[in-house]
Amino acid sequence: MTSAFFDITARLSGGRHGRAGVIHTPHGDIATPAFIPVGTKASVKAVLPADVAATGAQAVLANAFHLYLQPGPDIVERAGGVGAFMGWHGPTFTDSGGFQVMSLGSGFKKTIEMTLDGALPADDKATAGGRQRLSRVDEDGVDFKSPLDGSMHRFTPEVSMILQHSFGADIIFAFDELTTLRNTLDYQRASVQRTERWAARCLNQHAVLTKQRTDMPYQALFGVIQGAQYEDLRRQACQGLTALRGPDGEVFDGYGVGGALEKSMIGTIVGWCAEELPEGKPRHLLGISEPEDMFAAVEAGADTFDCVNPSRVARNAAIYWAGGRYNITNARFRDDFSPLETGCDCLTCRQFTRAYVHHLFKAHELLAYTLATIHNERFTVRLVDGMRQAIIDGTFDDFRGDWLAGWKPGQG
């Protein structure tokens, strides 16, 4: 299946939704499935853009909420967009800020209840340890207090579209409300309906801005599917978004699968959505965790996905390798002069040793973060590249089986 935006070049057998393809953007093609490193504030933490490119990463994702707060949309726009601002010359994504709506509303710095705990009752007003709620959702949008200086701000679907157009990313996302797994079914249902209404407003505003901003390439707009772990709500969300039309018949260019979900449900939920969404549109999974989760997402039909994990765990001295994950500060690596992973072709493994990276972490040298992140990002890119090639070659099941058989997190 071929279109001006997305080509499908190979598929998994057995009625599964996984496929290989190519997304065409103004700043280059993205061969899918693809892992998209996260550069939240126009920076993949601790790593130069050239080094991100050297890992084989094809695109990066930045966050509209954080760029709005700092340095501000005017600065990014005057710089020529987020890619030019950060010195990244490939494709870029920006997410809408919906995740921050949830996390600030729950009083969390990062997230709340992304896994279920039977000891915790459903609670639509839950916050983390009694922390102050920093955002409030209403039908029109969200009021929130800046975590930087306490100033008050308001996001609406229209504001999110205006911001993301000014940031100039190749792929942008409709503004959505991300719930938690502690929210009641009634709230989840109301939130899915609200997110659909917001999506319609985003589609309309995107159409207006696209006509006005004739000096910049077209930005692909993805609708975002919510519904937590409820099959009926996920399918309803997919059907609602695919039925939406802009003022001149515009539709979403692709779809993002977002929302709170348990690790064990990733493949199932992506699969529900893949069954409902148009076959010729790319699907992006918004946020994912460990490498083993990526196999489930790809097999179920995710074309791209972003993840902060490779860089986040790297800053905590956790190193990925083909057998799992280990902590480089362990004493046994003090005089280990082998690379972080034998056979890895990243800059870190080609030029430095476990002993040296161990020393950097123990000495609290910032270079430790850089070298560990380069390796973890390259590890993840290489893994997903392998999945893509295995789909093309018809060997995905063997590749997955062999890889997961050796994956034992914590070993090293």
C-alpha cells in the first residue's frame, strides 16, 4: 500500500498487524518500525545531535509543553523550528502536552499509576502523596501552574496547534487528556469523549494554520487514542477519530496510541487499535518501557514509538546489552577493560571500556551520562532496526524468539 505520506513494504504473516514501511517527511524518510529518541526540551539529554544521528536514530521527539515554558515559542520559531534550534537535521515530532496535563493534575513530577495496584481504589481526584494538584481540566481546555515559577497558564486544543505549528515539527499530535489507571470507568468514558471533541478542534485549527502558514512545509497531524485498558473505549476512540473531518474534509495523517496501560497489555491494546484504524495510516505508540515491550508493540502494529528509557536509565548507570541490563558502577567493572557490550558498534564501545565508564560514574563526571546514553540509544535503535529487517525477511518470529531467550534484565 502506497501513499504520499506512508508506504507499507512488508507485513507479518498470520493475520498480525505488524508491518514494515516508510514515512515520508519534509526532512527525510523514516523507515518503520522505528524507535524515536526523546529530546523533551529540544535536547536528548547529555548527547550532541550529531551523536544521536550516529546511533542510527531517524527522528527525535520534543515536548510542546516544555518548549512553551522554556525558551518559549517565539524563540523556537525565530530559530527556524525545533530541528534547526537544536541542530538536528532529520525529521522531528512534537507531542501535544497531554501527558503533562495528567501528571500535573495528579501532583506527580512524572506520572501516576501507570500500573495497577489492587490495594489502591479508583479515585478521580487522586494525587501523589497529597501533593498539590497543578492543573485543572474543563471542557474547553486545561489551566495549569508552571512547575518552573508557579505562574498560571492555559492550554486548549487551539493553543496546542498554534504552538506546535510554531515549533515546526514534521509530525505533531492532537491535544488529548491522558487519564490514569485509577480513574473510574465513568471518568474514562467522559475523557475519551472529551478527547474526541478536542481532536475535532485540533483538526479544524490545523487546517486554518496550514492555509495561513504557506512559508513552511506541511506538518502531519496525528489524532491520539485514549481509553486506558478498556477495549470498548479504545475501539470507540479509534472509530470516533477516523470519522472526524476538517472544514474541507481534512482527516488525520496518522494516529497515536496513548494513555495509561499496564506493561502486559501493550500488545493487546495496540492490536485493538490496529483493527480499527485505517490500514494506510502510520501508528505511533506514545511512550514505551523496556526493549521486550517493543516486540509486543511492533508485532501488534506500532510503526513508530518514543521512549525516554534508554537515556533515563543510562543516567542511573544502567547499561543495556544483549543479555539484559547491568549497573556499570558495580565493583566488578572497576578493572574490566572490555567494551560496554562486546560487538556493539557505538562510539562508546569502540573507544572506551567498562572500567573507564565505571570510573566516570564513580567520579561524578558528566561524561558518564554521555557515554552511557550513546550506548543505550544505539542498542535500542539497533534492536528495532533488527525487527524491521526481520519483518522484511520473513524471520520476525525467529528473531524475537532468539533475542528474548537471552534477555535477562539485571544480568551482566
